[in-house]
Amino acid sequence: MAPRGRPRTYHPNRPATHAEYQQRFAHKRAEALAQLRRTLAQKIYHESQRQDWETPWPVFHAYDQEFHFTLDVCATADNAKCPRYFTPELDKLAQDWGDDICWMNPPYGRQMGQWMEKAYLSSLAGATVVCLVPSRPGTAWWQAWVLEKAEVRYRQGRTTFVGARDPAGFDSVAVIYWPFVVGQPRPITAP
């Protein structure tokens, strides 16, 4: 007797039994999870290949209108925000910041504590230093050089630095070191 109707055709990759189907599903799932783990292992949050992000001009101008900066202590010839600036070729941490009004957008790396220490010590020597830094109050440098030593102004929104595709993965703050002894009131400045 010949089969009636159209012949049954099966997809060549179709499992023959339910056990074979389960085995193939488990294998595909394991491959997908391994690929996801590889992707997540490559994505690192709050870390960048660069540390020298340029301050956007609108952010700088907002502070410059109030402070009228005279020195950019962390700059290159391409991204300097003030006519006077220190370049990476100079040992910026060894330079005397004098009694200038300084803008500081330091490299966002392990040297952050050294930069904040220099800013604080320079303020004790007479400089006004405005630092654009990540808001990280749990870090050692924040506890040592910001807490109870500086004025902190929180910024609304996250900063998109020049050359960055997306906003930074952290909130930024302006840490302001005034040239006065800690514990005394802030000097009144003329508008």
C-alpha cells in the first residue's frame, strides 16, 4: 500500500526525540550564557582608557563668570581654558600656583588624591582653586582632602566631556578651595 497525501518532510536539524531536543536546547543556552559572560567581562563601569578629558566650554564659562580664572593647572596646548596654563611636560604638582585663581580638571585616575592635596595646600598659600572632580565621597582622597576642607557644589546632570560619546558614568562636583584658614568664614568678594 502506497502512502496517501503529501509525503512527510522534516527539517534536517529537527531533533528526532524529546531527549535530543532537550540536549540541543541546553547546549544553545550554555553557548548564549558563555557569550553573555564574555561580553559582561569586557564592560567595565567607571573606568576609561583616557584620564585627560577636556572640560566642556559651557561648564567652564559658568564657573569663570563667578571666579574669573587666571590659571589652568591641568591643561594641554589644545584644551587650555585660560591664557596661562601648565602642560604635562611641566611637573604641575611641583609648580607654585601662587595667589592665582585656578581652574583644575585633574586626570581622573589614581593620582586624584595628589591633585586634591596640591589644591588644598595651594589654597593655604593664597590660591583660590576650583576643581571639577567626580562626586566620590567614599574614597580616601575625598575623606582626606575635601571633607571639612572645601566648599562642595553639586552639579545637576552628568557632564559630557569634550570628545566623549556619552555623559560620564558619575556625577561631577565643583570642589572649591578658598584662600583662608579652615574654620574661618569665607571672605566676602565684590560682585
